[in-house]
Amino acid sequence: MATPKDTKPEITTITNDNLLVLKANRKFKGAEIEVFSSSGYLVTSKKLNKRKVIIDFKNVRTGAYLIRVKKGKTQEEFSFTKQ
């Protein structure tokens, strides 16, 4: 089932790939954000208390990460690569 583009969370990276900014619409407020390494290890999890959250990748290894945003039955996944 396709999700309209304006309802999906938006990912932005800043500061030399060390910070990830996730902006979401109101329906994702209160969602759980999980960050997994490429090996499936849960790196961190956060609650989306507002419409924007910043995840700091400064102290993690370079590589690919999966960011999962879920609230109820709705779930979106994004990839992030720290170089």
C-alpha cells in the first residue's frame, strides 16, 4: 500500500554525516525510532516527542544503518550511511 509522500517522515543529514535530522508530520508524533547497524544490532532507540528529532552518529562506526520509525501499525524505514 503506497503512502502519500507528504505523510512520510523526512530525513536530512547535516554536519559531515554525523547528525541525522528526522522531521515527521503530526501522525508520527509519539512514534518509536530505532537505529540498527548493518549487522542488525540495535544502536539506539528514541521516542519522537515532537515533530523533529536529531540523532547523533558521532560516536558510531562508519557504515550503513537502518532507521525504523513506527507508530501503531504504521512503519517506515530509511537507510543512512556514515562515512
